[in-house]
Amino acid sequence: VAIKRVPRDRIRQWGELPNGARVPLEIVLLDRVSTGCAGVIQLLEWVELPNSFLLVLERP
């Protein structure tokens, strides 16, 4: 796996997941395409921290 940390102050665009959670657009897009699309890194999990988000991704 690979872990990516995204600081909140670096997030330019936000989106909303089907459950209503407001998250970085990167998480929304990866959530939509990471299952069933060959060649796209799969988002395994994400965690919201006070000052950042952690994304757990499959390692290519």
C-alpha cells in the first residue's frame, strides 16, 4: 500500500460523497473510479484528521 497525506490548507476543490461527507475532490473521484476500472489506483481507505486527510492507496 501507499499512504498519501494531503494537508487541508493545500486542498483547492471539495466534493461530497454519497453519504454526505465533504471531502477533497480527489477522494470523491477515486471513490467513483477505483472499483472496476483497470489502470486506476484503488483507494482502499481514507481518514480525516484535524489538519489533513490520509489516503490509503494500492501501490502500483
